[in-house]
Amino acid sequence: MASAPSPRPSTSLAPGVPPRVRFCPSPTGNPHVGLVRTALFNWAFARHHQGSGAQFVFRIEDTDAARDSEESYQQLLDAMRWLGFDWDEGPEVGGPHAPYRQSQRMDIYADVAAKLLGAGHAYHCYCSQEELDSRREAARAAGRPSGYDGHCRDLTEEQVAQFKAQGRTPIVRFRMPDETITFTDLVRGELTFTPENVPDYGIVRANGAPLYTLVNPVDDALMEITHVLRGEDLLSSTPRQIALYQALIELGVAKQIPAFGHLPYVMGEGNKKLSKRDPQASLNLYRERGFLPEGLLNYLSLLGWSLSADQDIFTIQEMVAAFDVSDVNPNPARFDLKKCEAINADHIRMLEVKDFTERCAPWLKAPFAPWAPEDFDEAKWQAIAPHAQTRLKVLSEITENVDFLFLAQPVEDEASWTKAMKEGSDALLATARERLASADWTSPESLKEAVLAAGEAHGLKLGKAQAPVRVAVTGRTVGLPLFESLEILGREKTLARIDAALAKLAA
Ligand code: GLU
Ligand code: ZN
């Protein structure tokens, strides 16, 4: 697959060093679609370069005890498996850099923090929050950069003794070198950060807990990650991390600085960034609605990437074969639910019928299905399934499309009833009943002819004649092809439902 020439440099894989990428979510809340897109691009990158020994590392960044939960951790693992992202190293799989949960690696971080302090790359900062805030305000008012001002960079022994005597406990701050940092982003090209915009930053809390700013690059270094592909929201941490890497290399902790690629923002409704708290962003919602992992991944891959200008629908194998991070578009991508559904519908149609019927199973029973388990009829289901497969956007729609087969009575939907039952509908239904009663029930054509003839007898086209029959039998104005539906429901039930509708109209 030829891709358009890119102005950005492509990933240059050092010969002999297999690329290693990672997906390292924090287990807070439900997995969301932005996170899935990040996992997808990393996984696709690794699988694209599988031939050269590329590896995909899955790491859990659970150092924030106040926000992380075991439930969320389990959901992440479950989501990864549902999406089909296998990992070469990580939780439950293990690997040479185990453990892969940061909460189990605390002594590693304490050791690295001590080394950074020892070498002068980090220092203790005793400033209280109030002091930081008031100095920030003053800097703002004076039009100076408002980040940390380096107050504790070079404290004397007396000052330290005084702070300790006051009972202050310090945080650990990384000392940013006083120089401009430039790197070539795999997606955005060359980026430059000047020192006044990247102040010294905290790496360990006053209570000794290491922060994301430390544990994330330390683990990327120790796990020998070569390419960091992550969301644009993390771009501001990259110059800090590059400086930290330089210190880690000096200390013998890191071997190299990875390449970075920042994936575009995902925008939601009203051109606002899709927030992970936005219900529309929750992966569980898509699973419950019956998106296929294939369909969802196809759509999410289009948030910043494309296979070609004229092909929106493709398999994950096609994506993997073509994926190159230098083709990722840096502009924000808009999440378009309609398009996501349309692509999912295509993937539903692409399934083998047998596969389709199996994947519908959860929506054919409680709590989704309103019928009793013993009223479900496997033969009827197998007969109707191919007709449903071509019409669903998401699998959960199957329930309402086939409920007329398994409920004793069609659903009562007043809106549909009023819409379909017009003056003369009773006469039409009576004729249709008569014709259907003497039709050949082994083919939908014969049933269609029956309704067509009934319509003609009352001066109605097929479409108009069909509507009252459909509502009488299925309860709804829209649904699967009518004559196939009638045939599968059977003569006896169809006629009985038309009789019931006639009685209701007469009442
Ligand atoms: N744990 C971080 C997050 O969830 C990972 C950031 C990164 O990929 O470097 O945002
Ligand atoms: Zn300070």
C-alpha cells in the first residue's frame, strides 16, 4: 500500500535494535476511546515491525493510590483482550522487566530518586503550597514566567536546618538544565522548548510517593522503550523527560532517549476535547451497544490516520500492514459517532453468518431480551439472522428487530399503531388476512403477492398496504423485510395477530 509522501521523517529504526513500544494507562475509571486509540497505534506499530522483532509492552501506571482501583485494572485487561491487543510483556504475561505494575516497583523509583539527588540532578524543595501560589501570582502580575522559580535550587545548610526545624518535609524537584531542548516529534516534526517554559518540576511527593514525572520515564528507560507514542496532552512533559533521560544516561540508568510521537487530540461534540469523563467516551458503552472490536478499531484508526484516500473500511491486518506513525496527521481529529456506527455496520456485514449469530447471543437473553428463555426458538433465529445481519449498525439492535418472533404478543407501540392504522386499514387488513390465509407459506413471494393483491383491491400501493400488516404482526412500523418475517413467524401466528388487530380496530 503506497502512502502519500510525508514531509516528516519516518521512524528510523536503528539496525539490529528491535523497536519496543508501550501502552501504559493508569487504572482510573473506565477505559475510554482516546486510550484505545493510543493502545491501537502502539500495538499496530509493534505488529507492523514484528518481522524485525518489535515488541509491545503493557505497563500499568498505578502509583496514585488515591485514584487507582483494582476494578479499573481488571477492566483494562479485559478491554485489551476484547480488542485483541496481545502484549509481549506485561501483567499476567510477565517478561524480563517484571513487575509491570508500577505499584510493585516502588523501591526502584526510590533508588533512582536517591541517585538523582546524589548527583545534583534533583534537589529538595521546601516551599509550601501557599508560598508557591503567592510567588506565582506575583510573577504573573509582573508579566514574568509563572512556573517554579528555582527558589530551593541552592539552599545553604543553615536554610535547610531552619526549614527542618519548622517541621517542613520537602518534595524532590528535578533540576532542569538551563538550555533549549529540541527534538523531532514523529508526528509533528521538530519542536523546541526554551528553559523559561520548562521550570524545575516535582518528581517525589513530600510523603515519599514518586510522581508520574519520574516513574514514567524511569520505566521507559529500564524497559528499553524505543518509541513513545502517546496523546498530545502529554506533549508538555516531553522536554522534561528528555532532560531527565540525559541525567539517567549519565547515571547509567538509561541507555538511550526514545523517539516521541504525539497523537492528535480527539474532539467530541461542539469541538470540545473529548474528555475521559464524557459518557460518549466510555469503551463499555460501545461494548454494551454491540460494536464489534473490528468496527470500533477501524473507526478509531481513522482518528489521525488513514489507509488511503478512498478506503475507509479495512481489517486490522490491513491496518497493521500499512501503519507508519509518520503518516499520522497532527491536526485534532473529530469523533463522529454516525461514521463510527456506519463503519461498524460494514464490519457486521463482513462477518460469516455463523459468527454473526454467535456474536448476537448476549442480546438474545436477559437482561437485554424481554422474552422468557423458553420462548426463544433457535430455528427461527437461524432463519431470520441473515436478514438482520445486513441491517444492523450495532448488535444490540438485534433485540427489537426479532422480538416479534419470541414474544407471545407483538410489542405495544402506540406511535407505530397510530402512524400505520388509517381510515380503511381495517378493510385492508381483512382482505390481507383472507389472501394470506390461502397463500403458499413456503415462500415470501407468495406472501408478498397476497398483500399486493389486497392493496390493489383497496387502491393502495404495496408500501401503504404493507404498513398496517407490519404493525399488526410486529408492533412496529420499521423492521426486517416483512414477507420473510411473516414466513418465519408462521401462518398461524400471523393470522392470529391480524385478527387481534382487527378486533382492536373494531373496538
Ligand atoms: N499513565 C499515563 C497516562 O495514563 C501514560 C502517559 C504516557 O503514555 O507517557 O496518561
Ligand atoms: Zn522550593
